[in-house]
Amino acid sequence: MTACFSQTAQMPLIFQPRPALPPPKQSVGMIGWLRANLFSSWLDAGLTVMALFFLYRALPPLFSWAIWNAVWFGGPQSCAPGADGACWAFVADKFRVLMVGLYPASEIWRPLLGGVALIALALASALRIGSGKIRAALWVALPIPLYWLVNGGMGLSVVDQSLWGGLMLSIGLALAGIMCSLPIGILLALGRRSDIAVIKALCIGIIEPIRGVPLITILFMASVMLPLFLPVGLEINNLLRVQIGIILFSAAYMAEVVRGGLQAIPKGQYDAAKSIGLNYWKTTVLVVLPQALRHVIPSLIGRCIALFKDTSLVIIVGLLDFLGMVKASSQDPEWLGHDAEAYVFCALIYWVICFGMSRYGRSLERLRKKDGLDNA
Amino acid sequence: MPDTRADADTVIELTGVNKWYGNFHVLKQIDLMVKRGERIVICGPSGSGKSTLIRCINGLERHQTGAIRVQGVKLTKRAKDLHAIRGQVGMVFQNFNLYPHMTILENVAFAPIWVNKMPLVKAQSQAMHHLARVQIQDQADKYPSQLSGGQQQRVAIARLLCMNCRIMLFDEPTSALDPEMIKEVLDVMVALAAEDITMICVTHEMGFARTVADRVIFMDGGEIVESNTPQELFEHPRYDRTQLFLSQIL
Amino acid sequence: MATYFDKKQVTRLLLQAVVTGGIIYTAYTLFLNTQANLAARNIASGFGFLSVEAGLPISNSLLPYTPSDSYGYAFLVGVINTLHVSFLGILAASAIGVLIGIARVSRNWLISNLAAVYVEILRNIPLLLLLFFAYGVVLAGLPHPRASLQPGWGAYLNNRGFYLPRPIFQDGFGWVAAMFGLTLVMAILLWRWAVGYHRRTGRYIPAGWLGCILIIGMPALTVWLTGTPLTWEKPVLRGFNFQGGMVLRPEFSALMIGLVLYTAAFIGENVRSGIQSVDAGQIDAARSFGVRPGIIMRRIVLPQALRVIVPATTNDYTSLVKNSSLAVAIGYPDMVSVGGTIIGQNDQAIEIIGMWMAVYLCINLIISTLMNWINARVQLTER
């Protein structure tokens, strides 16, 4: 305010700010960065030297094995046993079975089409093309046409489920597992929070034992014990049994994640809903669940990643998923001694998918923190 | 304008201090002399480098060029030098920075025990004494989260008193407080000013500056624009920048 | 109003009755079906099979076992193996995980990013893949016994296992053991005295380090003074194989390597997020008083970080125990492996699966209780 100084005061001088100077060479640029980040103290410098030495011993042999000396094409004869280069020709040769198992070659266009659709939808989600709601709806709707494509029926010839395998089987088990276990998990979580004693006890009685035992025991239960529970004469094939086991296992963990989200909903939300006359189910579906689920999206995605990795265990109950086919192919007498290439390839594919999902989850979390809107 | 010549009474001396964050020149050629017992308020728009300046004085940030001397000791990268001055210079932070897992008493006694190697009982009785000085001794067994902002800041000040810091740096001590609590903290700071403690305070509380400060320094764009007594600076600002800033906050 | 309440209560009672009825009905139907199926397939019921002679070969066993022992004993051997692997795995994974976590928050760009690469790779591949790789490629890729790797100290690494010298304790060793026990007690007393001394006089004595030196040094001194009553039986190559010494079989080693490296990645992330959860301002405040970095870490950062780390790590520990069941895929005879073989022989899946569940639930209960106790102590000091 101008009343601060008298009218007869001098007019203030114009201030000439100093120009901004560039920083001294030593503290910025490459040298500055090195000094700050790698050599900031004697201990630091020592660690850096050790790390560089380790990289020097580890990376060049890896590079030369995987790329420089590797054989990329050809048949079994192109790869000499005990060679010091990777034999990627082996992976190329086995590529089809690694992807789709024993699926008949004549019908391969069907899983191929399904795979393309899946990748397209995944890219759309990653790059956020189109509206979030449409993408979410597509993800939910996708498994059914995918199943029809792979299985057959209604115009397509049926392919027996014992021929399904490879990456297609892993993804199929995971997708179906996620789609089915999430609703069941939500019901279990709601039931666990219910104040009706029997329902609460039932849900706890389902969730806690499942979470306390390894997936293998659940798979054994599904594979070996489930047939005993069914009426005599009714048989369901192994794939369906294993799928049920995976769904139950995942549902218990999803239930705990959802329960965490439900616990974070302030009581005010319930009060507000009751005050406008919503009953229990309407409150839950319209008010509570959307918020609860949004809260725990990163944890849910973490569960999806874990589920996808867990599908690798089905080899123990006799299904040849991606890892299973990798192991089986490496026993091929024509291509002996190339286990490493197969496992590295397998690890690479798993890593790309899982890392992609985790990055997606992290980006969702960032966005949610920014504007709290629906972003699936 | 750079100030007075350095003499035996100078406790803090900055000559030609420059600091960069990466390529950003955040402190430009700072020259500052602070005498023993002087009370200085630093004001200026946000981003002008005020916090960075006082954080350089106790070594929390490193300056790239120029020299900083505190009680005759030159600040370098060496831990020995930093350690020598840190026991004398205390800082009160905007966000209090009390240790949440310790009681108030343990918070205040922490530095005397671990830096001055004081026995526990003596440290605790000293801590109680200084808590009483800021009128908060009845909260000694509570945890920081159970106290209000104003109370926590007073505990932070007690922390410094317990270390017998003769130089106190305040980094916007009241900016994070609700209005009704600002007064209680400022009262404590005014009471401190009555003792022979050198204070450098970054704040927007101009009332405090008028009451207590020997000098007010206005900073903008990383450099000291003006430095004068509160009377002179508020009523006859020498530069347009100063006038603009004052018109916005007064 | 009265009718409204009654209606709600009646609905709830009805719901409870329906659900209870449903559960009973389902259980009963399942029970009948199971009985029928067991009869149709000629599968026995009950736990009588536990005393039948097993005839199972078990390669790795902590307890003495021969194929003429019973199924029950064989299963017990499997349980002990599971506990053995879990215990060692938890210790090793914690140690490595803490290192990884600290590396992740290091100011050194190389170290922090190397740790990040490690974590991101191991968290995004299946554990089973890691096990297959460790067993089928790394360990199988070791040379034949005749061309074993010799890293020193009489150890031989080859594709049949890790052959290590076995310690043989002779008579005088009792003194060494007694001395070890004594120094352990002494170290604890020293530590307690040092804490009191610090409180009384303010002078700090690094009792932790001194204690460690004592615990290692005094028994070593005793060993030397009593004329080394400890000899080592070294493995010796006879023909195609090694005799003597002790051996870590590839199944065990692969399982340990996979479990430890995998779980350490998750524990490392917990440690990192725990350390980063501590507000940087507090460290500023402590530094501004001149508190030394070591004290800042131990007294300010660690107590607060543990509050985040302990609950999360409990999950990782129980996961490790559950993941040990993957031993069945590489042939290590843990509980699932042995149980699975028994099922293969007599089809009594229900009993075996029941036993598995009981044991795993017990182990989980013990770990959870222990960790909850630790958690309570770590959380206690605020509020």
C-alpha cells in the first residue's frame, strides 16, 4: 500500500539484477554428475569400482553368448553342441509349440487371431487410446469370443482341450482366472465384512485356509480331489479342474485386497447413501465398490501379475503351459543341450508381460493421484 | 548493499557465495556479515533463495563458490569442519521435523546425548528446564503427533536451546501454523531475542521484524537487494523491487 | 416401527438359516459323493496307511531314513525338509534383501540401479522358471566329478553336488562349545552394561562390535589352545565319485538359490520403501545438530522404517514357506514332494492333502505370531 512512505520520499531506484552465470565446470555436466553420483566419497568410489569390475566380467560374455556368437537360423545341425553362442534357431524351430502347444497347425489362424486382438487391446490400454469405459468393457467381453475361437463350436471345428498348451494356455488360464476370481473375491470380501455371523464365518473359513497353503496343494486338490467330490460318473477334464483351482486360489487373495479397499471407505459414504434411501446392494454396487476398487487398483494389478506367474505351476499337474512347453521342448533329442536358450526366451516373454502390467499399474496410480477419475 | 567490515564480533561471514542447482543459479554473489547477537530477518518472494541461503550457513546445502565462515571456521566438505559448527548453530524448520517415534522429552534430549555425550539423567533434566522455558513442560511425555503445530514448533525451539546454540536459524517457522498458533511461537522468539542469541529468521511476519529485528534483508532472484533497519526498509525502500514486494505483503 | 424391526430381524434369521442349511446340504452331498467315488475306485480311507512300509527312496534327508520306514515317517522327513529349507531360506533372503534394499537407496547411481535391475528382473519372472534354470542349467552345467571346480578349502563343486569337508568334533571340542556359550552370555551382559554406562556417563561404547569380536575370537582362541580338537573329513575322489565329507545335493542347492534370490528381491523392495517412508526433514534436523550418520540411521531412520518393513516382510516369509513346495518340480523331497509320491502309490489324496494343509497352516500360524510379536514391539513406541 502506498501509504507506507511519505510523499516527499525519493523515488525508488530501479534495481539492476545480476545476470545468472553458468555453474563452474567441476560441478555440472559429466564431471559434476560423476563426482556427485559415483565418486562422492572413498567408500562410494570403491563401490563404483567393484560394480564396474562386476559388469566388466559379466556383460561381455553374456553379450557374446546371446548375440555375437549366436546362431539365429537353421536346423539341429547348425548348432554345434558345446558352442559358445546361443542357439536361437532352436527357439525359432519350436516357436509354434511354445506359443500354442499341440494345437493343430491347420487351425493356427484361430489362436493367432485371438492373440492379435489381445495385443491390440493391450496396446490400446497402455497408450490410452479411446475411452476408459469402452476399454474396460472390451476387456471383460473379450474372453468369450477368445474362448470360442480357440475351442470351436458354432461353426468352427472343435479342438480338444488336451491339445491346448504353450503361451496361449498360460494367458488363457490367467485371463479366465482374473475375470472369474475378481467377482468371487468381491463377494467373499463383502461377506467377510457382513454382520451375519454364519456368512462371515463361511467367508473367513474359505479365505484363510486358501491363503495359508501353497498353490500346489490347491492344484492337487482340484486335480485329484475334485473328481472325488463330484457325483459318480460325472467327469470334468483336467484343464477345467485346474482352472477352477486357480480361480479359487486367486479369489481368496483378491478378497483380501478388496477388503482393504472397503476398509478405506469412510463411514460418511454409507450414511449418505442410507439417507437417500439406497438399500444394502444398491449402496454397495453404486457407491462403495467403485471407490473401494479404485483405491486398490495397484494391488489388484499386482495380484494379476502374481496370478499370471502362478499359472506356470500347472506343469506339476500335467498341463503343458508356456513353461511346460519350454521344458518339454528342451528334452527333444534332436536339440539336446539348449535348455538355457529356451529358459532365457521364456524368461524374456514373462518379463515383458509382467513388467508391462506393473508399469501400467504404476501409471494408473499416478493418474489416480492426479485426478481421481476412472482410468482403466 | 554489502555491509560493514568484518571484525572480531562477526559470527557469520559470507563472501562471494554462489550456488547452483544443476544449471540454475540460485544464489548469486552473496556477501553478508552478521555480528554476535544481531537479529536479522530475511524476506522476499518465494523462489528467491532465502531458505537455500540459511541452509548453506549450517552446511545442509553446499555452496559451489565463495566462502562461508561461522565463528571463524570455514565451511568445507570435510565432516570435521561441519561438525565443529553444527553444535553451535541450530535450525528451526517450517515443518518442525520432530522425531515422531520419541516423546517430547526424548526429542529434546536426543542431540545432547548423542552429540555432546551427556549422561541420560543430566540431559533429561536439562531438557525439562528448556521445555519449561517455552512453557511446554507438562507435555514432556507426549508424542509429537499429540501436540498442536504451535506446541511442536516450541518444542523444536527448546531442542535448540538445550544444545546451547548461540546462533539460531529459522526457516519460515510460522508458515505451516494455523493463525491462532502463530502468536505463541512468535512470543517465544521475541523472548529469545532478549537474550544474547544471534538470530537469522526467514519469515513473512513483518510485525515480528519490526519488533525484534536489527536488520531486514530483502532477497530476490538469488541475490541480496537491500539490507537496512526495519524502519528504513519498510518506510523508505531504496529499490522498486523492494517497494513492489512490500506493497504485496504489508 | 415394530413391524419394520421385526421384518429386518426375520430376514436376517431367515438368511442365516438358508445359508447354514445350504452349507450342511452341500457338505453332506459332497460327503456322499466322495464315499461313492472312493468305493468305485477302490481307494482306502483313513490314516492307516501311515504305518505301512513306504519303499520310497528319499535322497536328501536330515533324519536317518531307509525305504523300510513307514509312510508316516517318510512324510515326517518331508516336513522336516520343508522346515529346514524354509528356515535357512528366510535367514539368507533377509540378509540379502536388506543389502539390496540399502543398495536401492544408495546415492551411488551404479549401485542403486544395479539393485533396481536385480529387483525388476526377479519380481517379474516365475519362481518355477528360476528353479528350472538353476537346477537344469546352472547346476547341471557344472563339470563331472573328475573335473570338479575347486574354490578352495577342500570343497569340490560338480554336477553331482557341492562336496564340502565335514567337521568332526573330537573330545576337546566340549571346551570350545562351552566357551562359545559363555562368550554369548558375556556379550549380552556386556551390551546391557554398555547401555547403562552410556546412560550414566554419556560415553558410547560400541558393544555390538566388541561382542561380535568376543563371540568369534574367544572360541577360536580356545580351539587353538586345546590343540584344535576339530578335524575335517575332506571329500576324496574315488573312481567316479567322492567319498567322505558332506554333500549338498543339486536339488537342495537349486531350491535354496531360487527361493533366496527370488524372495530377497521382494524383501529388498520392502526395505527400500521402509527407508524412504522416513521424512527427509527429520534427517535434516538431526544433521543440523551434528548427529553422526550412523546414529541417524540407527536411532531415527531404522525404528521408523521397521514399522513399514515388518508387516510387509511377514507376507514374504509366509510366501517363502509356501513357495518351498515347488521343490516337487525339481525333485527335492519336501513335504509336497513326498506326499505327492504317496498319493501316486495309494491314491489317498484326501488324507495327504489334509495333512499338507494342517502342516502349512501351523507353520503360517507360528510365523505370523512371531512376526506379530515383533511388529507390536516395533509399533509400540509411538502413540
